[in-house]
Amino acid sequence: MSLMELRRVWGTRPLIGAAVGVLLQDESGRVLLQRRGDDGLWSEPGGALEPGEDFLTGARRELLEETGLTCPTLRLLPLPGGLQSGPELYHRYPHGDELYIVGMRAHGTLPAEALKGAQPDDSGETLELRWFALDDLPALSNNANKQSMNLLRGWEGLPPLPLHPTPPPPPPGNFLLDLRKVIGHRPWFAPGANVLVTDEAGRLLLLRCGHTGRWTLPGGSLEPGESFAETAARELLEETGLTAARLDPLEMFAGPEYRFTYPNGDVVDYVSVLYRAHSVTGTLVPQSGEVLEVGWFGADELPDDADLSGALIQANLRDWKKLRGQPNS
């Protein structure tokens, strides 16, 4: 189901959009912006991921479609600066559709003269392309663009641009459940977060999931308007009763290898940030129905891959093994 098809039945209500922004700078530090066809304002190139796409692939595709350019140095920005999420990234399009943007930012450099070879596609998304100095930016389309520019401006010691006011996010509820009533079992992006929690002996906390019967990490999916970090904290508390004084983002996982099919047939493309918890407090109380049992596992005691809840959790645990022995691990 395409986004356009979904909108026909979902209406203008808020959706969560997994997207990537492309920040290109020339040799003098100017940033490449496009004047958009939908509102006539300016933004960095970028857009929504396609099903099964990772962020860097999406960044290269969107850059080519919207500018006709390729950038050999294009890379995803490290976390946390590369992340996009939170209630301030609400956007209401001119036709009324509401969206919360979540995802990543990519960055690269091109010589200024590369713009002479720009050839946007004929979709009408790009009306004009131009290099802008960071201290002389035009009217920007939305807060995602403003946050991206503020990241670049911060590198240069410039003050941040004020963000547009946004409405309060909807209360946490059953967003995915409501969405599944419309899309059925079709693949859909599931932005979310997982959390590494260790005890004093360095053992990792795993939960046996009530939906799959397999071992997983504390974590879950974003609600509209929620940040990745807020999701990590909320899911940790809901599923375990534990609270972390600090949650450090380690890595973003997205791409075709992280597609997962639940026993009921629902297919998700995970877009998931892995966090490491510090100074954890509280009493471990597994969430009734959601968590069948809990366990603490050393690196040599982890369940077999077949007993883990898919490729995402397998990759998360490989990251944890690499982290062991590092400070604050």
C-alpha cells in the first residue's frame, strides 16, 4: 500500500514518516537548498524511505531525484546529531495531511560548480536549487529543515533558528493497532528503540516476548510525536519497571535485512535506534502479557539466534558484545 493509497482511507490524521534529509555543503560552507513545489519554501533535499530501504540508499536516491546530483562523500551523520524525531518535527502539508518526521540526516560536500549539472526530475518537487550561506538562509519549509540548518550553524558557532510552534502530540495510544486495521499485514515502517541494560556482573537483560515467544531487548515502537529517546525510556519502564538516568544512542538499524514477520502475519520494516542504559534504578517487574519471562545473560550464555526475535535483535546483541569492556559498558 502506497502512502497515497493509505491517505485515502486514513485521511489527514497524523502518520509517522521515516525520512532522510541530505545536507550538502560547498567549499565555502554554503548549503544546498531546494525550493519546494508544494509550498514554495526552501528545504534540504530528502524525503521518505521506500519499503526495505536503508537511510544512506534513500539519501542517494532522493538527492538524485530532486537535484540530478550524486555525491561520493555522502555519509550518514553520527548519532545523536544525525537523528530526527520528536514533537517539534510535526508538519502539516498545504493539502492538510499531518506527519511526524523521524529518521536520519546525511552529509556530504560538492564543489559549487557541481550545481551547473543539476537536473531535477520532472515530478515538480523541486522548483529551484541554490547555495545559501548559513548566516543568510531563506524561509524554510518546516522544523525538520530548521533543525538541520541549526546543526550546521552550530558547527560554525552561529545561533540556532527559532522553530515553528507545533501542536501538542496526540496522547499515546494504539497507533500501530489502528494502522493495521487499515493496511492489514502489508509491510510498513516501524520506527522504534531498543535498550541495553546490564547488571553489576555485566550480564545483559533479555525479555521473552509474549507475541513471538522469543528473546528480545526492552523496547518498542514510537508513538506519533515521540522521540526515539522517549520511546526507549517509556518502553523500558513499561516492560520492566526500570528507569535509566541516561540513555546513550549507539546505532541506527534500518534496511531490508531488518524486515520481520510476526506470528500473526504482520510485516514490519524496523527503523530502530539502539540505546545503552546508565544508572538503572527500580525493581524489575515484567509487563504482564507482553513479557513471558526475564533473564540475565553473559556474553557466552546468550540464546541461539533461532531463539532471538529476528535479525534486528541479533544485530543488537552483536553490538553489545563489541561494547563489552569499553568504559561505561
